[in-house]
Amino acid sequence: MPSLPHEPVVSSPTTPPAAAKVDLLAVPWFEDERLTDGASVAFDVATAGAIGRARARGEVSGRREELFFTDIVADEWQASRLLLIGAGPRSGLN
């Protein structure tokens, strides 16, 4: 198996998402997630509405193991890509 030029680092920062100095920001997205919640609104704004458009088309539902990649275009964000990971219903989180 070929080796990577560097080992990927996975961390759970305590900084706000916009300040995270990462290549890819991975975030759980629940089935009952609404674009009116504080963090959800911030992600949608950072992606120039890509999440809202994808939800309207049925591409993002929060189903378990669903993946949605998009660019972060807001200049004030450090990360350039966002990955939403479907986490199912929030009530199922344990």
C-alpha cells in the first residue's frame, strides 16, 4: 500500500468552526437539523447557501452515513472544505 506524504491529523478543536485551521471541516448533521439554528445558519452562510440549496433538492437529509461535501467560500473561515456527515435523528445519539 502506498504511504501518504504526511499522516492526516484528526482533532476536535474547541475553537469556533470558522477559526479552525484545517483542510476539511467534518460536522455531524442530524435529520432534524434546521437551517434556523445558529451553527447551521453559519455553515450555510459560509458555503454561500449550498447547504440550503442541497436540502431543497433532497441531497442533504441527515440520514445516517450520508455524506455531503461543499466548498467554504467565506473569507473569514480558515477551512476551505466542509463535510456534513449524516448522523440520523438527534434523539438516537447516545
